[in-house]
Amino acid sequence: MFTCRSLLLDHRNKITNLDLIKASWFTEVTNAEGLRKISKYIDRNYMDGVILLNYNDKKIFTYRDWDSIEQLWILITVAIQEVLDKSEGWLYLPDQPAKITFKERGNDLIEMYTEWNDKTYILPEKELLTTLIEGAIQFFEAIDEPLELHGYFNDDLNFSKKLLHRVENQFNK
């Protein structure tokens, strides 16, 4: 089973050492009141944050993988579209020379490779793609009102919703 959470960094905290990151420096995007409290410290054009992605007991994305989270969600959804179109897709983290690749393996499995830690994961494809797209949708919906974005990411939200529908159709054949 996958778990996926999006959190924004409170910019009053500066990350200077990846080994000393505190979870308390981040606010989960589903915590609207928490987002309102840190709203004045959030750059709307460059939102530092983290996606925490786990599969059963495997930590795939951790606090060490923080980056520009709104850009990362956009890049993830575009890579998923490539998987659906070409059986493989890839992206680089927005501000790091670290690549993530996805490659269909057959038998409803997908290979996900994270370059920064040289790890390969063989995962259930529909579940991974659905989890990631639902994570993007949740992120874009959750940040809109507390950060007073007034629909700024609606195009990305709608793209993600269409992509989710496409995944559901493709795997329910």
C-alpha cells in the first residue's frame, strides 16, 4: 500500500544540512489552518516542500528530497503522461541534478528508479500512478484557498484530473 503526503517548508527554517531536517519545519498541505499561519513566508512562485512517498515499509521520497514542490508535482504528472503514451517517462527534480525514471515492466508492474540514491523499485503500476496523480490533485486543491492563489494552478489541477481518468480507463479494460 502506498502513502503520499505533500508538505510545505516554513521559510523561517533554513535547511543547511540534509541530516538535520526536522519534520516540524514542514506543514502538511491538508492542514489549511497551518498553511494560513505560514502563508506570509511562502513564495507563491517557488514553494519549497516535500513529497513523502512510501510503499509498505519502503521510503521512496523522504524529507531529504525536498525541492520546489509545485514544480515537482507538475513534472511528475508530465512524466506519468509519458508513461501512458510511451511506456516510460522521466523527470529531473526541479533544483537538483537528480533523475527519476519510470518504465513499464509488464504484468501490471512499473520500475521506478531514483538516481540520487541509486535505488530501483518494482511497484504495482496502477497503484503507483493513481497514488501520485491523486497526490498532485490533493496538493493543488489544498493550497489554493489557504495561500490565496485564486485558481492559479487550475490548469495543472485539471490536467491531473484528466490524467487520473485516463489511468482509470487504461487499467480497467
